[in-house]
Amino acid sequence: MTDQRLALEFVDFCMARLPDDARNWGRLYDEMCHVASRNLFRGLGYLDLSQRGVSLSLGNVHALRDAAQALDERFFETGASSAP
């Protein structure tokens, strides 16, 4: 599995956990951190994800945001704030 595919699957998993009325970038990033801190996605935590190229560090925020936007453009058309 490529890093890009894993990133898309991770972001999709996290997006699916959010209620429809809470779909914005800030809530998604919080959810991704929550999921990683509890190893909820395939048993992978922060270090596991990072070792596979899916980092939640601030330096990688834009790549994760791009992955989320690729999955659901509407996610970013509903008044969601821009990436930090």
C-alpha cells in the first residue's frame, strides 16, 4: 500500500466519524489526532502512521488537508476554515 493510499484511507476513516454538522478542517484535524492517539485506525498510532508516511505534524498539515479535499470537495465549501 502506498503512503498516499494509506493517507486517503486514514483521512476518509476520520471524516466518516464526524457528524455532518461538524465537518470542518479544525474538527477533522482534531479527530485525526484522536484516532491516532487511540490507535483506532487499523491499530496504528502516531508513530506507526508517521513511519508509513502519514504524519500529523504541522509540517504535513497541507498534505492531509489535500487528501481530505480530494475525498470530499464539499467538505471545504461549507464555510470550513482554511488550513492553519
